[in-house]
Amino acid sequence: MEIVIALAVGVMFGSGIWLILRPRTFQLITGLLLMSYAVNIFIFAMGRLSVDRPPITLSPAIDPAQFADPLPQGLVLTAIVIGFATTALYLVIMIGARGLTGSDHVDGKEPRE
Amino acid sequence: MNDLPFLQHFIVLPVLLPLLAGALLIPVKQSRYSLKFACSVTSTILLWVLAAVLLAMADGGYWPDGIGVYLASNWAAPFGIALLVDRLTALMLLLTATIALAVLVFSARRWDRVGIQFHTLFQFLLMGLNGAFLTNDLFNLFVFFEVMLAASYGLVLHGYNLHRIRAGMQYIAINLVASFMFLIGVALIYAASGTLNLTDLGARVALLGNEDTWLLSIGVCVLGLAFLTKGAMWPLGFWLPGTYASASAPVAAMLVLMTKVGVYAVLRVWLAVFGNDAGALAGFGFTALTIGGMATLFFGAIGMLASQDGGRMAGYGAIISSGTLLAVIGQAGGPVLASGLYYLLGSTLAMAAFMLLVELTERIRPPGAALIAITMEAFAIEDKPEDPVGQGIPGTLAFLGLSFAACALVISGMPPLSGFVAKFSLFHALLEVSPTEGKVPGLTWGFIALVIVGGLAAIIALMRLGVRIFWASGDIAPPRLQFSEAAPVTALVALCVMLTLQAGTVFDYLDRTVAGLAQVTTYSERVLGEPPVMRSPQRGLER
């Protein structure tokens, strides 16, 4: 499982980096999205990977070894929400830029041939 | 006895107040400028008073060791989020409120009308800034950074035109990537140490095993990348001059403050985590900060010489100031840090005044009417803003020239203003820090030389700009300024002068600040020892 998660995070982040270095805004936003997925999974994995362990309990007697760490799960929820909001904001600006400049290049103008 | 004393709630108010004010302003109609402005300015004045009270409380012995702790939602420290006020925090809050007030008054006659929801975004920006200064929790710091950045995205685009949208796109993309870095760093730190509370982290760092130490140092480095992108260290700061030059004047003045947040976060994390008690990691990364700061200084100096217009020049000035501060943090010593903080105060005030001034001097040339027209169309705002020409104040050119000269003196560090005092005391502290063998390391000499070169570059560039604006523009008509535009600039410049006159008092305060910051164990005692409020059982439930 560790190998699969590590590969998934690595491939997504790597593709994200390649995409944000591309000149078109669509590629940029796709890259940012991929990177945000990779980061979210990464945060989740930082609570250590485990199967079949609940993060919360109602019983007062607690053996911590039997439970997943709830904190990274809380963090990743917050990170998803914030990432979602900022990405939506960026989309709006992208559309604004496309309308104002008439180009989807990140510099706001087509490169000279 | 179990109730929290009333004054203790003051710690959380600098976050709550702008949040409420900003939220209240959203439904107010866009055309009711004066009402919006009145709400916004009231909130900012209250913030200033709060900051002053907190400063008096932190310095006046209200709390033991000058450290006030507020447990959000009454959760004990390492588990819940703790807000922390010490002398440094209080000082930064006061600086923020001062500049915010000046900027707000400046924008009253014109800038808050060229787009929508200026005051709401401004209040949210203040909330993010104050929160970032106050919080003692790394993930909470991330949240406040995002609040601050989201507001700044809106503000950078305020008065929507082609330049702003181009610069804004790049600014936002860079900051989104930096936020990912922030998250990765926080996650790694949590994985290594099992805590996100900064003070708790500082207490645990010496106890970590070999593997976790390794993981922690990687985590902090990645986190540092995020901070340094905000603080514009070379080579992470290429976004800055373009953004500053294209943002509207009041926003640019607030952006100056935002680079200081990056520097502040670096200072906090490094002093808390890699102080003298950090075991194997003590002193980690300080040299890298010094070298990075010096590279930034050099880059800023070259950029300043190369830039033609005022906004861009001010951007490079902010880079120079960031670089100096980072290099000072890298020195990690008491008196050096005190001079660095003094430099921070003076340069931030002067830089903010300069940003506002640049916009005023540009009116000597015919005003950019085209710029406003685009906004009007884009947002279909019916009422046209009043033209900036209205009741002028007399002697505008003399006023502009004098303010310009004062700002230039502070930014370049020439006598007699506070920039000179800052640099002089900085050199003094740098040369005194290593007296043991009577030898000052080469790196320190390099730093001193670079600071001098940076000052020289700044004075050459600013002089050239001044000559071009005031003397070489031929037959210039004095622009007409509003009183509300001239007053904030005057106030900021006057504060720089005050800072020079009261240098002794300020340095005493800063010495106490730095001495307090060095006591890492006191911080953990105060933060982790802060008891949550016990609730007494209510009588009705007892039966």
C-alpha cells in the first residue's frame, strides 16, 4: 500500500509541476489541481497508513494503537476546502483574463513567432 | 474565579473585529461610500487601540514574562489552537494597524470607489494579517495565510485593468504553489514530531530520534520555502516587483506589510524550533538564511538601479528590506535582532509612505483617466467617482518633494532619519557580536558591504527618479491633492521622524523583546501551562 500511495503522490505532483510550467492557463490550472490532490493525499498519509482503524471512538477506554490518527484527517478536510476555494477564485480570474486580453497565455499575450 | 478575565479576550479581538466589520460591510450598497468608509475606519481605529492596549499589557507586566496566551475554544495548549501575544506580536499588530489606518484614509477619496467591495476585502486582509501574527499553531497559521492571501488576490485586482490582471494571475499562481509547499511542510512536521503547536514543537525537537530529526528538518525547509516566497527571498521573489508596480497605490502599501509577514513567520519558526535548546538541530539553517538574505539584497540593489518607474523601484526597495531582515535573522544574535526589528519598523513605514507618494507624484503627469474607465464598464458602476482634483492643498509640490526626500533618506539609510540609525546600530551589533578572537567572520563583512551597496544603489535610483519627477519634467503644473491624501503620507513620514527622535525608547523596548524571544523554555511553560477555564457545574442540572 505504501508503494502505491507514494507512486500516486509522486506521479501526480510530478505531472502537476510539468503542467504549471506550461504556457497556457488551462494547463496551469490542471497542474494546480493535480498538485493539490497530491498534497491532500500526502497529508492524509502523514497520519500513517492503516486499514480498518476508526479515527474516533465513543468508548472511554482507549488503546491508541487501535485507532487512526484523526488530526491529519481534520487537516486534509480544511486543506481541501481552502484549496477548492482558491482554485475557484483562480478560475474566475482566468476567465477574466481571457476576456480582457483575448488570449489564454499566462502572460496575457501571444508569444511572438 | 473560574471566569476568564475580561482583558484576556483582547487577544482574540484583533481577529474577530475585522472579520465582523468586513462581513457587515458586504450587504451595504456599493454606492454608499461614506457609510462603508465610516465602518471600515472605525474598525481600524479600534484595532489600533487594541494593538496599543495589547502592547501596553505585554510590556507592562500584566502577564508573567510578558507572554499572553489565549486558548481558542478553551482547549488546552498542544491539542487546541493557542493564540499568543508577546512584545513582538504586539509590535507587529501596532505596525499593521498604523499602516492600515493611513492607507484607509488615503483611499477614502478615490481608490475605494474604483472597484467593488474594497473595504470588505481590506478588513479581511487585516484579519488574516493579525491572525498570522497572533497564532501559535502551524496549521492555523496556514489558514490565516490563506485568508490574507485570498483578500490580497481581490485587492491586487482592485481597479481591474489589463496590467493588474496579468500581474494578478502570476501572483496568484505563485502563491497557490507556495501554499502547497506550506501544507507539505506542515504535514512533514506533524509526521516527525506529532505536534503542530509551535512552542510544543520547540520543546520536543531535542527529544526526537535520529530519523524524525531528519524528517523534521526536511519539513521545516519545505515550510521555509513557503514563507520565503512570501518574503521574496532570491530566487523566490521574482513575482514581487511586477505585482507591486501594477497594484493600486493603497494595495501596494499593504503588500509591503505582507512581505514582512513572511519574514516574521521565518523568525518565529526558526527561533522557536532551532534555538539553542534544539539539541542536534540547534542553529540549523541560519547560515543559509544569511546567504539567501545577502543574495536577495544584491538582487534588490541591481533591480532598483535598473528600474525606471516608481512602483517598480519601490518593489525592489521592499526586496532589499526583506533581504536585510533575512540576513539579520540568520545572525541569530540578540542585539543584531533588535537593530533588525528597528530597521523593519522604519523601512516598512517609509516604504508604505513611498508607495502612496508614487501615486501622488504620477499625477504631475496627466492622470490616467483610461484606467478608471475600464473598471466602470466592467462592474457597471453607475456613480462616477469624484475626480481626484477637488479642493487642493497649497504648496503641493513642496509637500511632495519634502516627503519624497524623507522617504528616500529612510529607505537608503542616510542620516538623519531612522534608516541611518537602524543601519548604524546594525553594523555596531554585527561587529560586536564576535569579539572573542577580535575577528569578525568574512560573511559578516560581506553582509555589511552589501548593506552599504544596497543603500548606495537606493540613493542613486531614488535621486534619479526624484530629479526626473520634480526637476526634469519641464513646465509642470502642481497637482491638486486632497487633504485626506496628503495627511496619511505626512503621518507616516512623521512617524519615521518620531522613530528617530525616540530611538532610545524604541530600542529599550526592542531589547526587551529580543531578550524575551530568546527564552524558549519560558514560552513552553507559559503556553503549555495555560489552564483552560474550569466550568462550575450548574445548579439546575444537579437535581
